Amino acid sequence: MHPDVVVMGAGIIGAACAQALHRRGLTVLVVDRHGPASGTSAAGEGNVLVSDKEPGPELELARASRRLWPALAEDAEWEEKGGLVVATTENAVAPLQKFAAFQRAAGIDACEISAEDALHHEPHLNPEITAAVHYLQDAQLNPVKATRTLLRGIPFRQAEVSTTDGRSVTTTRETISCGAVVNATGPWARNFGVNVLPRRGVVLVTTPIPGRIRHKVYDADYVGAVASGDADLQTSGVVESTQAGTVLIGSSRQRKGFDDTIESRVLKALAQRAIAMFPMLSTVPVMRAYGGFRPYAPDHLPIIGEDPRTPGLWHATGHEGAGVGLAPATGHLLADLLTGATPITDPEPFRVDRPEVMV
């Protein structure tokens, strides 16, 4: 087989790139050492968010993806549930409102509501919250199902890639010649020439409590944690339900290489933050916890484009915890650039030759 493009990585980003290239009429082969959505994509919450991104290139990529997702999310538990960001102290009110105002100026539906209105949206919220913003565009899906949906009809080969020169990939089984290669290996993308590091995240899963939490709800300090480059442990309160009624509790961020140990202090911090927002969760059992590695780029922007050092090698990585939300537009943009079409959004901020991401 001599495909037009080999996509390395069968997570949500690799799947979106493969799907977008396939739609352009290119022959695509996806290669992964395990299986579809077996890494980072299986270790997230499935968020499709605009609420946590300040105005700029990442928000524009998120808006483009938000427009594309509904038509792509067949059989992926798509929910346009909206998001609720709450302030839990008086000091957090002004920064939350300022951030929402910037987003409204950029075209986001960020509606400031009173604490009383927030309790109407989420009756089980802590009544001591001080302010809230309702985001109508936030959504959620099942990332494993979404990845498999995007990969339908696209050939897949299970093998570990050792090297690539942009015109072929050498795996543990064979060398595959092709026209181009896409590096969508997420936290492992550094193996192929870009400065991406693993950032550990952990999620708690409760027993089902159907209908108790209606939106994605998070503490206002979550935005700061997303934008931070601190390697030490950071936690913020993030709570949402799945269609099965279980509650997902996050979020944590920690740079400690590929150490996959789940620490009790992280679980305790997540539980405490969730209970601070929803006191009723103190009596709900936790079934399990899971963790994963997010692809962290030092300047907090995805890396999308051709590598100027290796013609034919393209990168689509560095999305950290926003890969699900940014996947469709990332795939679309990469396919635009690879085929010479008009880009769906400005590609300049995501170029590969940024000083922060070249290794």
C-alpha cells in the first residue's frame, strides 16, 4: 500500500486529520501502536468548549470546530448542554466578569447571570457562590465514540512508528512509502521533532445520579490553570454529568513526565473542589479514577502545519486538554494547507517554526 498520507496517531486529532484528508479524495492510512482512542483521547471528559479560551487564535479555532462538530458527532453522545462558570469568592467576581466581557466582544455567547439565576440552572449548586456566567455554546461528547466515528472507512494499521522522513514511515513491521506524513501522536510528538511535553491530568467518576447536574460547571480559576505553564500540581473545580448519569470530576494539571501514578493527594484535592461547588456530592460514591497525558506546548497553542526542516512531514499536536474541542477545525486546517486550499482560519499562529516549539 502506498497511501497519499500516513497519519501517525489514532486519537481524536489524528482521526480528524484523517477524516478531513479522506474527504478531499486522498488515500489515507492511520497507524497507531495500540488502537483508536487508546491514549489521551480516552482519558478526557469530551469537552467542546469556548468558555475557557481568551480572544485570539485558539478561540477562533474553537469556534470553527464548534460549527463543525454537530455534523460529525453521529453516535458520539453529542450534547449541547452549555457551560456554567461560577465565582466562589468575592475576589473572583471582577476577573470573571472581565473575561466574559472580552469574550462577548469576540462574539461568544457569555451571559452574566446572578447567583440566584445560577441556582435556577443548577439547583444543587452551593448557594454561597458570588457570580456566574452562562455559556450557551459549550458542549460535550464521548471522545472514544467520536474518534471511532471519524475513522469509519479509513484503513488502520496497528504498529509502532520508529522513524519518518516525510515520505515514508518505518514501523516495527515494515516501511510504508507515502506522499506525506502527519504527526498526530499527542504527548509523544516530541519523538518527531516538536517541543511537546506530557502534562498529566486525572478525572474522578462517581456512581450514576441521573439529572442532578445539567451543565458543565467549573470554578472561575479553571481558566487560569489552563493558561498556566507551571509544572507543579494545579487543581480547579470542574463537574459535569454524562448521558449515563455518572459525574466526571476534574481537573488537575501536573508536569511529571510520563509517570502515570495516580496520587491520593490529587484525588483528595479534586473531591474537595467539587464538593465546594456541589455539597451534595459529599455523599455520592466515587467508582473509579483515571488519568492521561495531554500534549503541552510551551506557548499554549496547537502546532499545525508542515515542518520546514523535513518536507512532507506535517504536525497536528500540542492541543493539551482542548484536543476534543479543537479537533475538527485542526483536521480541516491541516487538510487545507496540505492540499493548497483556502485555510478555514489563519494558520500563522500555529506554524511549526515558532521558536517555542522547534527542537
